Amino acid sequence: MGATFIAGCIFAVEVCVTAFITPFYVDWDYEQYCDECKDIKVSTGNNSQKEAMLREKWGPVDRGTLRVDKPRTIVDRAGRIMVWILPEVLLPTFQAELHAATKDLDAHIASNLRNSINSTSWRSSRKLFGEDTAYIRSGFINISPGWYMPGHSAKNDKPRATPLLHTPSGELFLQCAHKAFPIMSGITHIIHPEQYKMGRAIQESIKRRKCTSNTIRNWPSAQTALSIISNRETPFHRDGLSRMSWYDMLTSIGPYSKAPLYLSPLALRIDNRPGTICAFSGAAIRHRVRKCNLPRISFAWYMRENVREGECIEPAGWMTQNRYQSGRYPSIYCCKGRTTQ
Ligand SMILES: *[C@@H]1O[C@H](CO)[C@@H](O)[C@H](O)[C@H]1NC(C)=O
Ligand SMILES: *[C@@H]1O[C@H](CO)[C@@H](O)[C@H](O)[C@H]1NC(C)=O
């Protein structure tokens, strides 16, 4: 471990601690709110009426839009931590490492977008992407050591690695980001230890099947999937395949200075300068990033509920403020009652 890596870890811990001791309290019962979101169909249907109802009932949490540019947590009245905001927590040297690693995937990112031309999802809609830039070409790619391809489920299939991980470029990519990704994974451990343990248990379980490639052995995160998206504006949306008590972790890098992240119905505006990490459930909280005139690569780490289910690992619950006070550290169990931790 080099000195830069250690300095980066120490800085990340400092930012997490600052966010933890600087909560913004919201008079919500987050669990009840999440219950009300459950029947929203993310990928299909027009939910604007339902979303308007949720906004009316739950938002905004401050008088107007609450702007956040410092480390903070957003906490409900039961002490559940809904959002972590960690401004510029990834130091420039790790942002540069992420850029170099992603730049090597340029061609994959761009061709994946070209190949999605017939997709009806807004996620690959050409009009949301800016022009290719020298910094990075426009497009997106999903990477996971184990998930179900469209049309497959835990009932009739085994989780598979995404195609890129079967290529030398995929391996190289993971190797190149060998400091930034572990730091992000370490942050997951701090901000939601149970989710971290669950993620590791899921990966151990997939490994034990011996049906996966080597890539899972080198997978640099407790989270089981990563989406990389370059030069795209992101309309308000939810990500539906995760679980509301878990965090997705979003960060972006690039030469831009402004690309605020908006969360609804909280009415939160996060400055989101390069290297900022925001953690929250993308299934529970709608989010948007407006068009940005300079290149921007965003990285979204997340987990899928059907992969957890398929591996029979108990789900992690809410992260709460008293997690570190209770002294009781729950372990994660297999279906069969065997401790995997
Ligand atoms: C959804 O419904 C609203 C009105 O309820 C309408 O304004 C909007 O255009 C619709 N969006 C789509 C994508 O159909
Ligand atoms: C998109 O659809 C058109 C028309 O059906 C087809 O010719 C083309 O090959 C498809 N392209 C891709 C990348 O699937």
C-alpha cells in the first residue's frame, strides 16, 4: 500500500465522520415513505400522478430547495440515514486513476451505445447524450461479476458476469482502478456495514458455485454491479432492481465544475463537484442530473435484489445513526442458517 492510498483512505474516513456528525433531520418516517413507493413501476408505465402525490405529501423537507455542499447525512425521525453526501471525497489522484481506467474502455462505451439504438429505454436514448469528447466518448457500460441477463431470473439461471469481464479490457480496467474502487468499497463499509457484509457474502456464495470466471475473485467492491455512463444528462428517475434499505453509490469525474444532483421529493440539491460521492437508495429517491456542457463520467455502484435472493443471503436492513453505538454487530446468514461471515 502506497502513501497516497493511505492518505486517500484517511481523508475518506474524515469526510464520512464529518457527514455522520452533521445530520440534517427530516420529519419523515422513511420506512413508511418507502412503503408508499413500492408499487411504482420503474421501467414501465407513466407514474407522474403517483410521483406528484408523493411530492405533495413528503416534499420538500426544507422551506425550498435545500442546497448541500458540505459533508452531511439526511436522517429521518427514527435515526435512519437516508442519504450520505461526501463532497470531493475521492481525491484528484484517484479521479485521475478512474479517468485513465475508463479511457481504456472508450471504444466499448461508445459501441455499447450504438448497439442500443433499438432500445426503448430512456437510459440509452441518444438525445440525452452529448457529443463524443477527447476526454471520453459518450455512452455507457454495465459491469458485474454476477447478475441475471434480461429475461433470466434466479429461478431458472445462475448469475453471470457481464461480457466485458470475459475480455482482457475488463480485467485491465479493474486493475487500473486498483486504488479508487477499493476506497469506494471501504466507504460502503463505513456508511453501511451490513450492506458491505451482505455484498461480500453474496460474492462468496457465487464463488462457491465454481461456475464463474476468475473475475469475481478480483472484483474490487462489496457492491455487485457498476454502471459507467459518460456525457449523459439524467432525467428524474428511480432505479428499481435494488432494495430500499441499501445504498447505491454515485460519483462523477471530469473537467466540469457544475453538475448538481437533485433528489426528489426531498428537494435536495447537491453540488456534486468531481469526486463527490452520494449514497442513497435509487429505488426510493428520484434523482436527476441536468445537462452539463463539459465532459462528465459517472460511476454508479449498486446491488440487485434478485442476485441476493438467488444466493439466499439475508438482506441488510436500514443503516441507522445508532449503528455504531449499539455495540451489537449483526451478522449475515445463509438461508440454511449457516453463518457466512
Ligand atoms: C405522463 O402523464 C402526464 C400527465 O399525467 C403527461 O403530462 C406526460 O406527458 C406523460 N408522460 C408520458 C411519457 O407519457
Ligand atoms: C435495429 O433495428 C433495425 C430494424 O429492425 C435493424 O435493421 C438493426 O439491425 C437493429 N440494430 C441493432 C443494433 O440491433
